[in-house]
Amino acid sequence: MKKENKFIYNFFKAIYSVLLKIIFRPKVVGKENIPKYGSLIFAGNHKQAVDPTVVMSSTNRIVHFLAKEEVCRGLHGKLFDKLGVIRIYKGRVNTGAVIEAEKILNNGGTIGIFPEGTRNRTDKELLKFKSGAAKMAKSTNSLILPFAIKGRYRIFRKGLVLELGKTIDVSNMEIEEANDYLKQEVLKLLRK
């Protein structure tokens, strides 16, 4: 199972939480929707490289984000390993990453995933959602917590908002239905 270094995780989380508050001033709405215990998947839109830190700083839980391998190279890679990041390889079947993520969930842990699969650099509200979050939630009996990052990252200005929705139980849904439902919930949060 992916093992983060809790001291390093908490140390860097404290640093980037303070920096985020100073530089981008994100407002968190719906923090009470984060369950304190049990397996959980944070799933939402992806605007900027700093998005995972916004989500991670919103909770006391350790969140293992799935990230593209190319952002996990060099010094970043060593740090990301200590933070418990799960690497995804482009153009490959990522069985190892899924197994790692599901082990975390089966042990009551938390993962973070961007179902769009990449940063959205288009004018569309959301890109097509990949079904990984729905599949993992269903196979591990985990809840999904939809989120939306709204506004813009503007230095020393307010306007950035992390909107956390109500948890979704997909255990009685088909994968496609669960994925569509998740996308609609994220869209609602974006438009709220």
C-alpha cells in the first residue's frame, strides 16, 4: 500500500495551507460535508496545477492524489512520493495505480482524483469524465465527495472558491450512471 510520510505530509501541508491563504485566499464552502472517517474519494474539476493543494488543505484527512507521472519527476517526484501521490502513466493501463488507490480505500483512507483526466484549458465548464472514480468507489464501497474549484487564481485577491458537495453513495448504481451523476453534481457546484 502507498505509504506517505505523515510528518512530511503534515509539514508541507501546513506550509502550503498558509501560502495558499496569503497568495490566493481560497474560500472553502461545505467543509462540514467531509466525513471524518471511512473511505472517501474527492472528485472534481481541474483548473490549475495547484488544485490538489487547495483540496488537501481543506481537510485534516490525508488525501492521496492521483497525478500524471510527468509531474512526478526529479525533486518533485521524491517529495510527491513522501506525500503519498499515486502516479498515473499516460497511454497505459494503470492497473498498479488502481490497485494502490483501492488498497488505500479498503483501509478507510482517502484519495483525490480529477475525472477530467487533465487540466481543463477550454471554454467548456467540464471535460468528459473518465469513469475511474465511479469504478473505484463501487469496487471498494467508498463514498465520493464531489467538489468544484470556482473563480480564478489571482495573486493577493479573493474570488477563488472550493465548493464541497454532499457525499455520493454509488453502490446501487451502474458505473456509467454513477459517472454521469458525479459529473452532474460537479456541474451543479460549479454553477452554484
